[in-house]
Amino acid sequence: MTQWRKSGRSGTGGQSNCVEVADLSGDVGVRDSKDPSGPRITLQVERFRRLAADIKRGAHDLP
């Protein structure tokens, strides 16, 4: 069974905008925590690391 997890900083209840991630044997799965049966994406580990770094530096923030 796939173990999905989210950041401890994501808050509680249905009000937080967060994703969950899972180790998929060499890849990383990403899904919306509010819709766990909805769409998911799978990224290679290095691509996930780049995406996370981009998000941390604000590259994907809305204007």
C-alpha cells in the first residue's frame, strides 16, 4: 500500500492548501490532500527536487 504524507506545517481541517507526497519506488507521487482519490502526478526524484526548490524560492507564486 502506498504511504502518502504531508508536511506537519500544513495545518489541520479542510482549510489548508497542501499536497501529499509518496515514495513510489524511485519516483515521487503528488496529490491534493483534499481530494485523495482525485488526479495524481508522478515525478522523477530529481524533477521533484527541482520543483520543490522552485516553489521555496517563489518561482510559482501568483502575481
